[in-house]
Amino acid sequence: MAAKKKTRGKIKTSRKAKPKASSASDYPCPNTGKALGLAATVRRLLKEPGFAAFMRHELCLAHQGDEDAIKCIASYYRGPTKDELDHLCIAEKDKARCLACTDHLNFIDGLAWYGGAKKR
């Protein structure tokens, strides 16, 4: 009998598996408040583990092409400003790509994962 090959599949996520917020407030989609820039989003991801877990879930869906998740993230995170990209020393030739609707999600991916993985 042939041995089974172990493989790692894609992370499967679904809207049903959405993580619960850690506080009494929920994170509705779309966001009812103002979308934040990069610095404010980073601070919130590190301060609120529930928000980080929520965003990580939505980011996983967005990277798989889920339009609802992309819209949800856009309602919370407007991406980096040109000034923030200057502070990050992003080359002028790369700034347009970084401001594009999906490339800027990569700025918060690791932080959402780390912030949501912290012990509460």
C-alpha cells in the first residue's frame, strides 16, 4: 500500500468562521466609522486583539479574491498616505503600486496576524 503524501492546503476561511470580537462592540461590515490610515490602523491592530483577529480573517478572504471582504477592509483601512510611504522610504516609482487597492493590504497582514495571536 502506498504511503499517503502529506500536503498543506490553503487556509480555508468562511464568513461563518468569523472570529468574535473581544469586547462588547462588534466589527460590522461596512464600518460605520471613518477608515483609518496606516499608522492608526497599526496602533489599533496592536491594541485590540479582537480587531486584529477580525481583520486577519477578512484579509485572508480578501487575498482569495472575496469582494465583500475587500470592501469590508476598505471601510476600516484606507491604506497608507503618500506621507506615510515617504516615512517608510518607499521609492517614488513604487508608490503608485503601494497605493493601489490591493497592494496596500500587505502593510497590515503581519500585524493583523500578530495582534490577533497575542494572548488575551
